[in-house]
Amino acid sequence: MLSYPEENTYNEEQEGEFLAKKSDSGNEIEIVAFVENAVVGTAGIEAIGEKYKVRHRARFGISIDRMFWGLGIGTALLDACIECAKIAGYEQLELDVVAENKRAVPMYKKAGFVEYGRNKKGFKSRILGFQEVILMSLDLCAP
């Protein structure tokens, strides 16, 4: 989770526009997971850029409500986004994950992501201070 609640300034109309843009996109997506009509998770892919040198790359992001961890929702969203990234023609999917996230790191490794770097001061938490971030990528062209 990149932001604190007060940093999320989207109103309902802006959120609707964001989701409509993703829905209409041929190379980006946002997937929402519901349990009994409540949003419990989101995941998506977005282009790194449109220039030739980077258009083969996409960034993955995910967030699952803590009350719904361990139910397979994260894995299902991850798998769906990987499939969407392949269909969109991306060759590499990238993500950042806090090194202390003992649930997410193994999930990403199981899906085939590999670590390619670390940022010792990648996040600055109000509670924990600096947190190390692992940079990971998935080769979507590998068999």
C-alpha cells in the first residue's frame, strides 16, 4: 500500500473515471475482488511507458484487505494480471514489495518473479521508519 487514507483524494466520480479508463484500455487493467458485495482487494497492471524502449514493460500492483489474507484472493488476482499482461503483449512484468512482507514475497517467487535489486530506503513508514523494498520482475516470454 503506497498511500495513507488521507492521501487518497479520489472522489467516486474520479474513481469511476479511473476504472473506466482501465476498462477501455488495451494494455492496462484494474481488477476488483468482492466478497458479499464488499471490495476486499484490487490488483492491476499499468504500462511503464509508451516509448519503444520501455513499452515491453508493465508494473503490477495489488492490495488485499488484511481480514481476507490467506484465502487465495491475492494469488487469483496475481494470476489474472499475469495472464492479462501476456495478452496485452508485455514481455516483462515488474513490482516492488516491502522486504518484510513475508506473505507476498514467496507468492511472487512462486509465480516466477525474480529479485533484481533492493532499495534500502524504498518506503518511509510513519510507524516503522524506512523499509527496504525488493525490486522484482517476471519474464513473460519464458516458457
